[in-house]
Amino acid sequence: DQQVKQNSPSLSVQEGRISILNCDYTNSMFDYFLWYKKYPAEGPTFLISISSIKDKNEDGRFTVFLNKSAKHLSLHIVPSQPGDSAVYFCAARVSGSARQLTFGSGTQLTVLP
Amino acid sequence: SQTIHQWPATLVQPVGSPLSLECTVEGTSNPNLYWYRQAAGRGLQLLFYSVGIGQISSEVPQNLSASRPQDRQFILSSKKLLLSDSGFYLCAWGASASFRAFGSGTRLTVV
């Protein structure tokens, strides 16, 4: 049972346009959400996060939106750059559980020059 | 600053052979350490979790085992590899309850 789902395995966007990566979750106990970025043959690196008490967090070109009623979060990248091409994982944490994060299956973003 | 080292980067092993992947963390003490596996279309699956020396929690039943002989060392092992053990293995340490810092990963191919 996948509690965190990224239903789009891939996304292609033109350079300069907006990239929107989506993530849905089923566990209402999740209270903290993260996005990780992964290049081939490298470990994931932390990108941005959001607490469930917020609905938006922005860091430069990256903005994460959280819709708790829909159990949905999204990552917006504006403007998209070729260097943004990577696999993006969303992850979620249950309140009080330091043991693990639950990761989605990832979305391969390709930014076309 | 904290750094995490994981090796080897790639490994090709025959079925039935043993496995030992090593991970070390620098710049922190008593870290929470994790082993993940990335399988195609499955995201990052947590395999093992350790809060201290000799303390290992297994998250999924499998052919693998983990050990933590030293505070900043985490080892993933198998006595006999299966074809299904192929994958991309990632070591991570818990910089906080929420944050994970990952190593560069090991691509294991069992042939």
C-alpha cells in the first residue's frame, strides 16, 4: 500500500516555463512533507519542505503547495532550467515518528532547452 | 560539516555470493543511520534503521542484514545474494527527525 504516490513517472517542460510536480498521500497523520532531487548515480539531496500548518513554502525558484483537504502537494519550479532535469521524490513524515520518511516513487523531470 | 561516505559506487556480484556495503558518517556523533533501496517505480524503500551501536531495526523481511559495529559506521550485508537483490542502495543519516542526508549510492547488479 503506497501511502505517498507520484502518479506521473515523467514530465517534460520547455526551458523557462513552469514545472509542476504532483504528489498525493493517503495517511492523514502525515504532518511534514519534503521534496528531494536526485541526479543519476547520486544520492537524493534535500530541496524544500513544508509543515502541515502551512499551505505554501517558497525558496527561490521552488515553491511547494500543500492542500490538506485534498491530501495533495505540489512542487512548482519557475522558471525551469536544464539543470533541473532530475528525478524528484516527495516524502512524508508521521507526527512523532522519527523512524522513517515515506517516499513516493519519483517523477523524472526533463527540461528541454 | 557532516559528510557521508558510501562505497563501492557500483558492484556486480554473482548469485549466491556474499555482499558487504559500507557507509560511514563524519562530522557528527550518535547519528541515526538508514539503509534504503531504490527499485524501479517503487521510490525509496527503507530497509534498516539504527539509533546506535548494535541497534538495528529491520523494516521489511528480506535476504539482507545490517550491522553497526561503530558509532558512525553502518554495514549492509548478505550471505547469499539473490537476483532480486539487484538495485540502487542508499545510506543516509538523520540530520533531524525529518531530514535525511543521503550518500552517493551503490548500484548493485546480481548476475
